[in-house]
Amino acid sequence: MTPADRDERSLNRGILALAVPAFATLVAEPILILVDTTIVGRLGTAQLAGLTLASNVIGVLVGLSIFLAYGTTATVGRRLGAGDRRGALAGGMDGMVLGLVIGLLLAAGLALAGPWLLGLYGSTPEATGYAGTYLRIVALGLPAQLVSLASTGVLRGLQDTRTPLWVAIGVNLANIALSLTLVYGVGLGIAGAAIGTAVAQWGGATVLGLTVLRGAARNDVRFRPRLGGVLRAARAGGWLVLRAATLQAAITVTTFTAAGMGEASLAGHQVAYALWQTMTYALDAFAIAAQALIALRLGAGDVAGARRITRRVLVWGVGFGLLVGLVLVALRPVLIGFFSADPGVHDVLMVTLVVLACVVPIGGVTFVLDGVLIGAGDARYLSLVGLLVTLVYTPLALAVRATGAGLAWLWAGYGVWIAARALTLWLRARGTAWMQVGT
């Protein structure tokens, strides 16, 4: 085996060592929601509808706060690569403080505005009442969720994705035990599910936070909130919030368009989106590996190494996308039958899933390069391009609704959005403007 072959194998092992645990951690949050859905669903339809409303509110807020993980990963990885481990840990703790502050503000905001927000959905009074009960309690876990995001970012920046995985498993097991006990054993109903989730989230945040603090203590770094550091973390995160908002906007426009196509198309869209979201978890795992490795290399000034990682992670992302696309096409009848028995939904999905299969490999480019540029700290470019592409996509999606072209054309339009992002990110990655070396 040549030295070049050994380098390639070592690089592949490094990517997978980060990506595989990251994937398992990413699917832990949907499992947490699935557990609550299963437990609450047995209480009644109104309770389940209420859970859906409250979960959507929390999901949007947490989705917009994902910058706490991404931004902290880049900061910590870059400083670690530059040989400043103490600075990396100090910067990571600044991110954790920012997460706690934002979480407390959001929890207070939901306590005041929660009923008004839930009223905007226009659901039944009974469902809205249950949603208010769940949201009021689970919002108390928001500070824990955001501290966990930032702590996870610190550990990823330190090239550790296994600790967040084990904590995520523990949180899920604790949530199952607590929710079952409080909902059915104590008889608290939907409030018991909310209490179990919030308590489990605080337990996870405590473990992750203490892990980071112990690492800081071993390196003689004192936990001392620094206003300047927290403000720098907030300023850097602003562009990532805008990026997240453009992603949320694109899928919201897509769902709005599907809603005007009739029940069969809307149901088919839900199935297609669930499958797409599941596949993107794996693509996101490669993006997270790219974030951590690119930040480390650029922090060390290793431009050639950053280029090599970018090429290799792209191979993994596109290769995975092609494999999943082929499996998706082959298993269409089985998957469709699993999700729905409606012949109308079957007809819609048979074509739509072929379109989706074609989009996944393109998504491999988009997600991986997204991670590369986040790791490089190029969030401003990501945000502005994301905003531009989403503004172009919106009338395209609405035109599909106006013409009644069908769900397959809608997902083809979404594929154009994904492809446009892939092209703009690829053009950026070919240049050098994104390669800011050092700390």
C-alpha cells in the first residue's frame, strides 16, 4: 500500500469516526418527539393535535437556534487547529452561556406569548388548550436544549462526536421512563409527557455541560462568563440564524403549495418530506464531520488539507445520495404501502419519489459544502446566497400551485432550489475567499 493510499484510508476513517456518531445523535431528537407522539397519541385525538401544535412552535425556535452548535463547532475547531486549546474551550463556554441566555429569554417569551402563538393556528379550543399545557411546561426545557446544542458544538469542535451520542441515548431512555410513569402511572396526561421531556433535557444539558467544564478545568481554563466573548458568539451566529430562516422558509413555501393541491397530494407531500428529512440526517452527519475537520485544518493553516477534506467528504455525500436514491426507487411500492393505503396517494408518490431520488445526490453536494463553509466561518455568504435562492424559488413553487402541475413538479422545483444552492456553494468552494486561516 502506497503512502497516498494510507492517507486516503486515514482520512476516510477520520470522516466516518465523526459522521457516524453525529448521524445517530441527529436522529435522537426526532425519536424524542416520536416517543411523546406515541405516548400522548393514546390519550386522545385532541391531545395529539395539541402536541403537534406545541411541537411545531418549539421546533421552529430550536431550528433557528442551531447556530449555537454550528458556530461553536467552527470556533472551537479553528482555535484547536491553531494550537490554542485553552482558547478553544473558553470560546466554547462563551457559546454555552449565550445558549443559556437565549433559552431563558425564549422560555420567558413563550410564557407570555405562547397562547397567542397557538391561537394563530386556528385549531379547536380543546386542542389549543392541550397545546398550551404542553408548551408552557416543555418551554422550561428550552434553556437546556440550547445549552446542549452549544455543548455539542464544543465537543464536535474538539473532534468528539461520541459523547453527545451517548448523552442523546440517555436522554431518550430517561424521557421514555419519565413520560410513561407521569402520564399513565401518576395520571398527569399530556402535562406528564411535557414534564418528562423537560426533565430529560435538563439531565442531558447537565451531563454535556459538566463534560465541557471538566475538560476546561483540566486545561486550567476557569468558567468565567465574558461579555465580549458572548457578544462575539452572538454576532457570528446572526448570519447562521438568517441561513436557517431561509431553509425554514423554503420548506414552508413547499408545504403551503402542496396544501392547495388536494388531500391526496398533501398526504403524499407529508410522506415525501418525512423520507427526505430522514435522508438529510445522514447528509447532515457528513456536513458536521466537514465542519469539525475544516475548522481544525484552517485553524492550523493547512489549506491543502482543507481542500483534500472537501473533496473526500463530497465523494461520501454524493456516493451516499446515489445509493439512497437507487434504494428509494427500488422500494417505492413497499414504502408507499407502509405509509398509506389510499390509491390516490399511491399514484402521486410513484412519480414523486423518483424525482426525490434524483434530488438526493444533489443534496449530498449542498449539505456537504454547507458544512465546509460553516466550518470555515463563511456564514455571511451562506446566508445571502440562501436568501437569494429562496426568493427565486418562491414564485416558482407558487406557479406550480397556480397551474395545478402536481406534487412531482413541486418536488422538482424544490430540487431546483437544492441544485441552485449546490451550484453557488460549489463556485464558492472552488475559490479561496472562504479560506480564512488561523483563529
